[in-house]
Amino acid sequence: MNRLVVWFACSLLSVTGIASAAEPTAIGASGHVGCLANPRQVDRLEISAPGVYENYRLDGGGQGGNLVKITADDVTLRNCEIFGGTLNAVGVFGTRVLIENCRIHHMLAGSFAEQKDAHGIAGRWGDVTIRNCDIGYTSGDSVQFDPDRRSRGAVTIERCTFWTAPLPADAAGFRRGERPGENAVDTKTMPDGDRCRLTIRDCYFHGWNQPAQIDNVAALNIKEQVDAVVERCVFRDCENALRVRGPGSRGGAKVTIQDCAIYQSQVGVRIEDQIVDLKITRLLFGPDVTKKYREAGGGAGAGYENKEEAKAPPLETVLQNGFPKP
């Protein structure tokens, strides 16, 4: 096995000190995503020291576990391609972690009839940023924090594309034409204490409309003790673009949705369990959304606001030029 375990420190660069490039107006991942020329070929990468790690091509070859496991703080993972695993492409167990310009795909476990969790990025809430990444063909979720419900903190996801589609060829236990996946983003938290914070901005979600082994497939499945802000995002071809869930045994989410657009989907926003303080502003709908809102378990609770709903511009216009200013 070609295992690379990184015990040395790369050139230290604190994530909090990285200056972001000027925000593009386009929605979703853009520019160069994935490996650069002459990437280092490995099948596993363990990061236990702070620094910048870039230009790796990781083929898991059907392995389980975390293909990239980050246990250090102050880590940047950049310009990598990660695929071929049966659990997580990236497992994050440190804080002040930046994952950018990475392509993740074909994380597949089980079969189409019995899909099992294989995620793109998962791990512990902390100070985590996922930027300009493309994640597709996962039999679990593209992003899931925290599957163990043992952490608190914040995750920011910006300028990413999350998608699934019928597979072009047989892969793992799946066959050509079968469409894997559960949700693009799924939140799990500790049931009490401080809320986790989730920010999703300038992202493109499409294809979350497949027959699946879960009910109510959604691009965003936002639940439990999280404060979430979703802004300037585009959703296409989804069973539910957003599924927002109120109090249950592990608490309920508080969600703000603003300046987003939904196209070619069965349901725009599925509102569940008397969710508290749901705020929706300037949600745009294409003409091919079957039902804008669907209520379940009591729908919206106290503090619900929904204002300035409007007709969406053509999809390509929004993807290329961003949202019209209010």
C-alpha cells in the first residue's frame, strides 16, 4: 500500500491569516479545481502537523476510513483530487482548517438498493472553511458535520458545487445509470449547549432528486442545534431544495435563507416540526418548481417570516452573473 503519513510540518500558514481572493460574482466552483501539474500520487494522507498540503491525487482503491485525515490545527488542503473510498474523502478533526480548490468524487459504499454512508467531507465542527470545491457521486452526503455529535463550532461553505447524477459507468457496487447520494449538506450536532454555526454562500446544488434509501432527499438537510445562514445559492433538479427542521429530540435548527433561487425541483422549501425563527427573504423561483413550500409536522413555528419572493431570472444568467441586487 502506498501510504503517506505526514509527521513533519509543511511551511506553516495559519488559515485565519489567509487573504481571500476577490469574491467572484459567479455561483458555484469556478477557475481551477483539482490537481495541478504532476500531482503526488498516494492512496491515503494523514495530516498531524499544521501547514499547507497541496497537489495530491488520492485514489482510495476501495478502502474505508478517511482517505485524508486531518488531526492538526491550522491546516490548508488545496488543489487535490480525492476519490475511490468507502467512508470519507476528508475527515476533519482539527480547527482552523481550510479545504479549497479540491475535487471529490466516487465515494461509494454499498449498492444502489442498499446505499451506505460514504461522504465527501465530514468531521468535527470547529473553524472549518470549504471553498471552491466540486463534490459529486457520494453515496452518503457531500458534507456532513458532525456524524458523532461530539463537537461545537462553525463551518463555512462558499463557492462550491455539489451534485449527483446517473453514473456513466459501473463503480463499486453501483451500476451505470444509477444515481447515488443522500444530501449535499447534512447537519448533526450535540443536543444541548451552544449552537453550531453554518454559513453557506454562493454555492450551486443540483441532482438531489434520485430514488434513495432515505425519505425526502434534499440538497440541504438542516436540523438539530444549528444556526444556519444560506445566501446567494442556486438549486436545480432537487426533490427538496431545502429541508429545514424544527425541534426534535436533538433540538431544532434556526435558519435564514436570503437571495437564493430554485429551478426544476419538486419542492422548494420543506418546512418541518414548527421550526422557530425561520427567515426567508428574496427567494426566487423558476417556472418549473412544482410546489414552492411544503409543510410537515406542523410547518413553521414562532418567528416565521417570508418576504420579497420573486420570479427567478434564467438559470444561466444567475450562475454566470450572480443575483440581482435588491
